[in-house]
Amino acid sequence: MKVKKIAALAIGAAMVGATMGLASAQESMPPKSFFVNADGTPNVKIVVGSNAAAMDVASAADIAVALGSLLYTKEQTDAQADYVKIKVDHPAETVAQWTIYAYDYQTMTRDHGMSYGDSDFQNWATDYDQLGATYWWNGAYDADGNQIGFVYNYTEWSQAFSVPVHLENKDSVDTYNDVNWHITLSNIQLSADNWGGTIPPKSADLVIGENNVKVFVDYVLYNYSITTTVTTREAMPEWGISEVTDTQSEYYIGDTWEVQANGGSIVGDPIVDGVREGDTFTVFGKEYTVLEIPDNTTFVGGVYKGKYSIQRGSQQEIDGWKIVLEDITLPGIGEEGVFVTVYDPYGNLAKDVDGNDVIKEFVPLGTAVEFTGSDGKKIRIKPTNVFVGMDPENVFADIEVSVNIQTFTSGEYTITYDGKSWVMYLGIADEGGTYVIKNVTLYNKDELKGNPVDIFGKYDLGYRFESKTLKEADVDYDINGDGDKEDTLMVAYAYVYLKEKEGWSETVEFQVGDDYNGGTISAIETKVMTNVVKPVSEPITYMDFEINMDDPGANLILIGGPVANTITKWLVDQGISQVDWYNSPGDIEYLQDVFGNYDVVIVAGATRNETRAAAKKLMDYLAGL
């Protein structure tokens, strides 16, 4: 079997160097016959990993489009269309992954100070039970952003490790639906049967105890701008014309985290500087109208119904409650106020704060007083004015009324969301005697456990362990420096990952004349119009689990490295693929006669971004065939 690596298809800065690099790379690239048969039908299958990111799927789609320029059949040329719709399915994406344990050469030497040939180094683990217990990550990074500090034990790791998650546009304040949830998961535990809490278990549940899920909700919102540089005139060196650029700004609404995360700049004062009396806001989607914020730990919520002018001897009905104005007191006679009798929606007399029936009860002018109905619900009344008409019998009072009254005290109120209980803490600021709710923080009362753990119906938080072995004899190298090449050694890793629960789909429409990847679509040729364009009657894009490795039936283009694509992983584990994909800047590896007479091209990199770069290199090569 022959192995060839293509490492440099990108155009360099110097024109001569770029041409030479491209030419030398093309000598090691697969020939046109790898991609297409002599009759114009495809000779290749594009394989996407079942664990692939959405960007890998996009790369596969782009390569399929690029291959279309090489595929010609009579049926294709017979049918043409003005436009085509393509349905693109984006699988659920792993948005973050943290290495929480690493036992390998780097952590032995860099973090534990071992040297090649040391006695400790020679004792490199040969199986799972020999793995070291002090290779947990403590959360530290070096100047280059690499994880360092694999010296902590499991307990210290659990205490130090936390996972940040941000969910945008989950709550609102007044008319703005731009309030985000900033979630921190701390003190994450692992739970596994017959596990001693030393080396990472091969499988485990994640356990997050009470008060270890923090949700911070910020109600201070800003207008902010993101400024980018755009080219308004391309450079024309042969004419001595330089490039002309300009800046353009787009404007958004968000909190301070969102501004910083997007590299934005705040424009002016906050458009919402918190929640004030009279404002409506939501917490976990539940709506509250603020009637009063009396101090820095409490707010009173309810539904304000308005101001009612009630004549003495008359009653006013509001949402089933009945307020009877019995009499008033005027200045000079006594304290200004009203005498009222109040009935709840069930016809029962309401109770005052002392538990007495509200019969001809005095309420001072300008004072808000709450009364309780037989079902525990409350009404608040606040007399604002009393007056006598031209006829002394025409006595009136203006009374503001609110219903569904509830007092919320920081640290004492529990809210239920998605079947779980959360304690709410209020961040209230005193602004010159006016209290304003700036933020709300919620902590879980219920334990979260599972693998994965559901994160607000949006993400799954999961745990994964993996290990690999390598025989020294297979690589003809004394890896642990013990003087022989007879050992089979092990490396191991454990991860906590955050993955979307569901993918998403989009429909893209192309028309003749549209720009695509720097070119113009001059014609759309297809046999039938469906939601997916197929150059021929058989699909050429597959998932890795759909491929029969005993007889794949065509050459394979594998999108993604060993993490994303199981076939790539198998080729790495077998020592067939020689590229260090975990650190690859984006490579194309051509492997001949891998599966019988079928060849393989691996298009991958260390992350989805590097894989995307490698896919673009392959597209450039296809464009030149």
C-alpha cells in the first residue's frame, strides 16, 4: 500500500513559490480517474463522519458541487432548469469539548517533569489499571492557549472545573427580547459503579449537585456596533492601482457579555438600564410586572389594572374582586383616606394583614395596602385622591388597583422551570433612592444526573473516555526508554463535551447567474427537480456507518479526522494514515489500495476550521482538472 501526503495546496505570498508549491503538490494528488469513470459517472463516495460538525457537512457539499464539473452523462445534458433548491441538513454540533484527563507523553514530561529513560518514564502504563491518578486538568492554560496543569487528582479537578454555557435571547424586559442566560456548571462529579475516584472511569454519569448550576440573567442592555473592513476596490498591481478599503458597521442589542464576545463597541447609554417600577420582565420565560421595589432585596409584582373613580356607596368590580367605597375623610377632619369593604372573586370578605375581615377598613391616601382572598390571592389598592362634587352627596375617591399581588424576596423565592426548582436572587441597585433590578441569578435546588445531562432542552452535557495502545515493535522505537522495543503502551483521555440536542435544516436556492465560490452559475443541469441536486441517479455523499469497508464500491473521500469520522479513526489506529490529525493545520492524505483496489483521500484538520481549509484545497485542485 502506498501513502502520500499533500500538505501545501494554498497559494503562497510569493508568486514563484506559489506556483512551485502547487505543481509539486499536484504530482502527489490522485488522478482524475480517482474521481470519475471514463463514462463520466462518479468513481468516488464522499464520506462524512456521524460525529461531524456542520462545517464538515458543508465541506462535503462543496466538494460534491466541485465534482459535478467532472461528471457528464447524456441524461444530465438533456435536462436544464432556471433554478434549483437544495435542502441542507446540519447535524447536531458539538459546540465545546474539554479534556479533563490526559495521560500521554506531553503530560508525563511537561507537567510531571519526567525525562526519557527515567525510571518513572519507563513505567509508562501498559493497560487501563496502570494509568496515573494525577493527570486531571486543573483548568489552567499556557500563553498559547494550550491546556496545562495535569497534576491534580480527581477531587481537586472536580472542585476547580466549571463549564460556561450561554443561551441567547431567552428572556425579555419590556419590549426587548434580547436577554441572555449565562450558565455556569460547577463542581461536576463523576458517578460510576465500582469506581475508586482515581483514574477516569470508562463510562460514567455526570452529577451536578444543588447550587452548582448558576444562571445569571442581565437586564441591562446596550446598543452596540460591530465594525468590519470591506474592500471597495481590488488592487490592480499591473496598473499600479492599490486596494481601497472602507469600514462598515452593523448594530445589535445585547448585554455586556454579548458585546465583549462579539468584539463590539457600546454605542451611547444603555437602552435598558434594568427593571424599574412599572416595567414588565421575564425570568425563565415567566412574566412579572413590577409594582414596587421597596428595598435592595425585594420587589412586589402583580397586574396593574388601572385607576378607578368610585362614588361613595358604590362598588367597583375588577377581575371578580369588589371594592365598596363606604366613605372618605377630608383635610381638616382627619387623616385623608378612604373606608372600603372588599370582597374576593368568590363573594367572601377579604382579609387584611392581621387576618381581620375588610369591612369599612381605613386606607390612608397615597398608601398601598394589600388584602387577601379566600384562595390566597391578593389585591392591592392605593387611594390617590378624594373629593366632593357640587352636590355634597357626590363623594368620590380615585383608587389605583392591582391584582395577583406577590412579594418576591431575594433568596427566598423558588421558581419552577422544566420540572426543576430554582432559587432566585435579585441584583438590585440603589440609584439615589430609586431601586432598580439590574440582574437575577438562579441556583438549582434539584440534582442533575445522567450521561448526558440535559441543559435547558438545548444542549446535552456528556462524558467520554478513550484510550489507545501502540506496540513499540510496530514503529521500531523504544517509546518508554527501557532499553527494548517489546512493550505495548497506552495513552488515555477523558472529556466533558457540550453538544446540541438537534441539528437544523435550511433550503438554499440557486439560479442561473448567481455567484458561487467566486464563479458564476451559467447553467443548471439536472435530470429531475428535487430538494437535493444529484449529478447522477445514485448519491455520492454518505455517512461513515453506511460504508462497507470490506467492499466500499468506490474510492472514498473521507471528510474529517479521527474524532469526527470513524473510518479515518480506523485508518489511524491501524497505522495506515500517517498524519498527526490532532495537530494538523489542514491536510489532504492520499492512500492507495486501502480497501482492495479502492483508494482513499482523507480531507481533515485538527478542528472543523482546519478541515474546512483542507476541503477548499481539494476544491481548488478539482477546478484545475
